[in-house]
Amino acid sequence: MEKILVLDFGGQYNQLIARRVRDLKVYAEILPYTAPLEQIKAGDYKGIIFTGGPNSIYEESSPHYSPDILKLGVPILGICYGAQLVAWMKDGKIEHADTPEFGQTEVTVNPSSLLFKDVPAKALYWMSHNDYISRAPKNYMISAWSKKCPVAAMEYPKRRIYAVQFHPEVTHTEYGQLILHNFLFRICGCKGDWEMDDFIDRTVGELRAQIGNRGVILGLSGGVDSSVAAALLSRAVGKQLTCVFVDQGLMRKDEGDMVEKAFRDLFPMNFVRVECQEEFLSHLKGVTDPEEKRNIIGVRFYEVFWKNVRELYSGGFFAQGTIYPDRIESGKGDAAKIKTHHNQVKMPEDIHFDGVIEPLKDLFKDEVRKVGERLGLPHDLVWRQPFPGPGLGVRVIGEVTAERVRILQEADAVLRDEIAKSGYDSQLSQYFAVLPGVRTVGVMGDARTYSELIAIRAVTTDDFMTADWAKIPYDLLGRISTRIISEVSGVNRVVYDISQKPPATVEWE
Ligand code: XMP
């Protein structure tokens, strides 16, 4: 399989670069800049991309790499800091500008460069740098420039080494994907045959070879990642797979049933649903502190999970739905960590598995969703919005009781139904109802009511680090409010949360 290496120097876009490469149907993997040259040589890469990074090249503590990498004969594309690194490895010069070049910038390119084939002579490129290459190394041709940046791109085509000061991977760079395309297909000679179907076939083959006739136990949280991992393992080993689905009763309305139905109807496996809402609620009785609630839900979850695993265990493997972003931390590379419901599970000492299987560990979230769809998981299950591990426990503010969970589930179901019907869901990153635990006075018929308040939260965001409240049309908000008040008993008022993150967070607890 042809592969591109994204060598990570700590830039914020390292994963995005890998994504863009994979969008062009070439498999890309990320390694930290600390990966030894021998490892890179052994990786048999068709090309290497140096990412950007926040440092200044002449600082001793900045990430560097042995210039011997340029002698491997593998095509190289340096991006931003990675471009300066190429200049530094040879005899180029880097200087610190008085003012940074930041934002969309007009750049002129030399159209004779293979990297800029079919790219117009002038276009807008995303720049984000303080340092700049003031002199290209000997033998390097300057192939692009802007007002402030004398070397916006440079190259040594004979050795297939290219460097760009701008970021081709972000959408603010016009023709950025074409530039990456040129690098992959015209310079590295890639074919672009990375397909999800190939991934499924290959992974199923590998799983069968690894598992043999042994068993596999998978912790199914009900989320997208573990569901897709379950479907893939089912395709590979069928009834040798046992999925343990701990349903703590804090999922969205009917969600536990949807997950169970999908797996029981569509996939051969042993499916064990542990329904334990009562047990969870008894532990949450009288608890109002958000952190304490999170902690109780997390601890109980694993107690219940491992208790069931212990009963089912008869050797074999443990599987989980770890995906690529779970393993990668910027600049640190392959920082493998155990991921399950709350990303911090510890294996009990008395259960000894033959190994841990993570069949999705090389995939990004949207690739996981594509695999899920191809394996035949229902569309609604695969494309669900993010849901916090502690579930509705952190959306019922204050004490969690069966009645309050019921009210929230029903209100949330109305919200999701109206948003889906309006088609507005594609414009939202996450939307849900919250039960703030405030009762207000109202009037219904001729009678005074004193009932619960429901808050609606809906946000747009790229990365969930920052988020804006969604400008949902008033008439849609109106329909949601009317339906919740008339259909959900115990609610007499609805408000809309118009807080940005930061300073607010997406969830209320
Ligand atoms: P916040 O509230 O931190 O949420 O702005 C950002 C995103 O993270 C989700 N979230 C969680 N996910 N376990 C999870 O798996 C949690 O404890 C948790 N808390 C928040 C939240 O739904 C949003 O998508």
C-alpha cells in the first residue's frame, strides 16, 4: 500500500494535512519528529511532508531533524516551519520579520513548477508566520513569492524537494488541494488507491489471522466508534465476538434500543445488554456536584462493565474503538492511550487477555463513519452527533432522578425531531436539551403551574475548543418550544442558550 509520511513538528494542522492527503485517496500516517531515520527508511514512504510548528528554527530547543532525510531519495514537501527546516538543513537563511504575515495573502507562483501545475499565477494563500526564508539554499529555485515573503515557495526538482511557506492544507488557501494533489501524483507518483473497501477487506483478513479461533470481548459504549469496531469485528469473526453494552439509562430517548436492535438484527455476535439505570440512579441519589456525578458515573460504569466481562471471560482478546485522533498528540506522535467511555479505563489485574485489538486505530472520525456505513450500520446510528460519556447525567443539572431523566429525554427527542424535519441539522455541530433544575410559574388552562424549565443548546464549531451559539431561525425555535411545552409533561417554559465557548462550555456541567 502506498503511504505518505506526515512528519510532525508540533503544528496545529498536522492531522488536517493527513486528512487532506487521505481525501486524495492516499494513505497518510503521522510520526513525531523524534522518529529515527531508520524507522522512516523502513516505512517505505512515497513521500514525506514536514508539518508546520510554533518554533523558531535557530532556537536550540526547536524541533530539528537530521539533514540526512533529504538524501533518502524520497520526495519531500516542507510546509511553513517545515519549509524553513528544509532551508535550515541546507544553506538557506531564515530571518525574523518585524510584523508577522498572517491571513489570506496574495502569492505569485511560477507556473513552470510541477507543484503549481494548473494553479493560476496569482491566488490567495493562507500565511501564518513570523520567521521567513530570506535566502533559498544553493541550487534551490524560488517558485513563489508574496509582498512580505521573498521565498513563499522553493524547490530542488532534481531531488524532488519542495517547500512552501503557506498552508496548502487549509481551505483559506485557494488551490491548496490542487497543490497537494500535484505533490502526491505528479511528484511522488502516487496512484491514489486508498479505499475504505480495501481497508475493510484488509482489516477483516488481519483480524481473522490474529484472532484465529479465540474469543474477543468488546466494550460497546453505544457511541459511533465502538459501534463501528463491533461491526467490523463481527464481519471478521462473527459469533466469536461478544459485545458488552452497559446501558446506564442515561442515553438519549430510545438510543439504547436502537443500538441493541442494530446489532441483534444485523450482525452475528453475542450481544449482552446490561440494563442498570436503577443501580446508577441509586448511586446518584442526592448527588448534585457535577464532578462528583461524573466520577460516580465513570467508576460505576467500569465496575458494571468488568463484572460482566469477568463472567463472560474465557481467554482471548479485548477490543476497543480507539481511533486515530485518540492516539496522536501534537508533537508527541503515537502517544497510545487506552480509550473507552471516558478515555481512562484501567484493565483489572485479574483478567488476562491475549492482547488488545483496536481495528480503527488508524482512521479519522469521518473515515470511521464511512466504514460503518459500508458495513451496513444504520445511517442514523453512524451519523449521530457527539455525546458525552456521562450521558444525560451532565445535562440533568443537579440531582439525577428517573423522572428528571424522562423529562429531559422527551424534550430532547422533540428538539431532535424538529431540527431533523427542518433540515437544519447539517448546519449544527451539536444540539441538545438541558434540564437546568429551575422551576418557574406558568398558567395552563385556568390553573397555575410550577414546573420545570428546559434550555436548548445548539452550537456550531470546527473543533469544539471554541464554539458559537447557532442562529437557529425564530420560527423553528418557536415550534420546538411549543411542542416541548405541550408534549412533555412537567415542563412549562423553554429558553435558548446564547452563550459562546469560551467563556461558557458546550455542556452545562
Ligand atoms: P465542553 O462542554 O467541554 O464540550 O465544551 C465539548 C465537547 O465534548 C463533549 N464532552 C464530553 N465527551 N466525555 C465525553 O466523551 C465527557 O465527559 C464530556 N464532556 C463534554 C461535549 O458533548 C462536546 O461535544
